[in-house]
Amino acid sequence: MEQIEYQVSGSNDLPRLIYLPGLHGDWSLLSGFRANVYGSVQLIEMRYPNTRSWTINDYSNAIMKILFDINVNSGFILAESFGSQVAWALLANGYKPKAVILAGGFVRYPFISILKNVKLIFRAIPYSILRIMLKAYALISRLRYLNARENFDNMTEFLRLRTDENRLAACHRLELIKRCDFRDMISHTDIPIFYLSGFWDPIVPWPFVISWLKDNCNSFCASKILINADHLVLATAPKDSANLIINWIKHV
């Protein structure tokens, strides 16, 4: 049976921070961020199954069950990339977080028309070639992001989890992004929303996301672009991301 796994670190008397991963679907690059928020929040991390059948509501329902089971009635959602769509589904299904923090996330993907082609290319790339590309990213990241070395020391685990089954699950998540449109709901929400991104993010171009939030969302509170980071901002700038998110949490 397909199900979401989770892990918890930190004391129950701390603010609860619920991490919803991006397209890759796990916490394998979160060790640096986890270390930097330890003692300030209780971090609840989700790991998605490699499913090709779930709807966005299936993700939401599975997470809501976990949160109910561990008695997290409200917390701060940290939604990375694709995880933002899961976050909006949680809101749509009645979950009331204290705030939503987007890390390379979005409301409606800015270039929805190209997702079909991205999905086709992603699916068509031979798995052996994809492995070479991922190993190249791992090597470049270790050299470029020396300030996030603790994350990329765990790159072996990240690569191990990038199976062909995981690639096909990511393709399915691209299809879910294409189907999701929560703009009307978010334009009327009163839940505080924060936005964090790396400057070097060609996957989710942050100027379009911030512009939409400023123009359409009355509960949009703040944004920050970290210069020396990319789309995986929590991994490539873990200390700066952690300090910023802790500060936002304190002021909600």
C-alpha cells in the first residue's frame, strides 16, 4: 500500500514546521537545514511514495491523517516547489496552518504551457543518461555550495533514491502541477504567506511568483531571494534559509 513516510526531530513544545518536499519527494538534501533549525522548531518531514496514481487530494489526505495521528492540529507549512501544491490542497481540505512558507514554490506555475513538453522530455531521457546528469549536478554542487557542505555530503543518499520509479513518479507530479490551479482560493485566504527562493532558479522563476502574490494575495507578508542559492534553496543555503524562516515564525 502506497503511503507517506515521516520523521520528526525536536521537542513537542517548539513551533511545528511541516516540510513538504518538491518534485523529488524526500528529505535527502535537508540535513543541513535540519541541523540549523534544531532547537528552534519541531521539524516534521514528509517523504512521498513513488506513486503514479495519486491525485493532489490523495497527497493532502495522507498528510492530514499523519498530522491528526501525531496531534499537530496547526503548524507552519514549509512547502518546497511541488510541495506548494500539496500545501494549497491541505488548505482547500480544511487544514489551517499558522502560516505557509514557500521555498521555490508557487500558486499556479508561471509557464504552465511548457509543462507537457518538460514531462515528455523528462520521461524520454534514458535512465542511464539521467544518472550521469544527476552525478554531474552532485559534483558541481559540492564544489559550488561549500557553505552547504553538510547537505551534499549526503548526496550519495540523494542519488540512491533517484530510481527510475522515482523519475516516473516525478513525471506524474508534473502532471498534477499542470492540473492544479489554486489562484482563486489563495487570493482570498487570510493565512500568512512567505516566499523564499534562490536567485539562480530557472525552474520556478521567482519574479513572476512574487509579482502575483503582491498583486493578488492580501495575506502575503514577505519575500527573500538568497543570492548564493538555486531552486533547492533549503539545500544550497541551509543556514540563511533556517535563520530567515525562524525569524518569520517568531513574528507570526
